[in-house]
Amino acid sequence: METLVWFVHVISAVSLVILVLLQHGKGADMGAAFGSGSAGSLFGSSGSANFLSRSTAVAAAIFFTTSLGLTYIYAHPVQSGGLMDSVDVSKTAPVVAPVVTDSDTSGSKSKEIPK
């Protein structure tokens, strides 16, 4: 699921950048190459302005939604279903340390460890 959201997020980001660059600006930009005011253009008599602005709004809405989705995914990570997660620690046997008595330490000489 996360991979799908990332894929849609990147595609919407790239399309948003392309659509913004295609918008008709004050100068002769990429939007002018599509005949933004001609009646016989590909986008109809209203030109490419309405189509590009609506497409930009849709791409921005998808980008915003996937951003929120990724935030939710990373804020609430999925719990791992490991084998040790199902073990109840309170029911395991207690760990007992070995008991050292005086008889273990008395009378024994320290032995030198060979190098």
C-alpha cells in the first residue's frame, strides 16, 4: 500500500510541475505553443487555459491527498507480527543467578592463564 501511495505521489508531483510550466504566463512560454487563444485548437474555443488550470487543480489535490496519506502511514507504523511478539514474558521462568559459597573460593589458588 505504501509503495502505491509513493508511486501516485511522485507521478502527481511530476505532472504538477509539467502543468505549471505549461500555463499561459505573461510572456511567450510553453502554453503559447499550444495556441492558447485559437478557436481551432486541441482544447476547444476556450483554449488551453481552462483545461490546464483544471488539470493543475486536480494534480494539486492528488498531491495534497497523497502527502496526507504518507504522513498518516509514517505516523502509525504497522506492528510487526514476529514470533517473539506473541510470547508472554510474565509466564517465563525467572532467571536465577548462581550462588557462590565460601567453599568455592577458599583454598583455591589463582591460576595463571597461559598466553
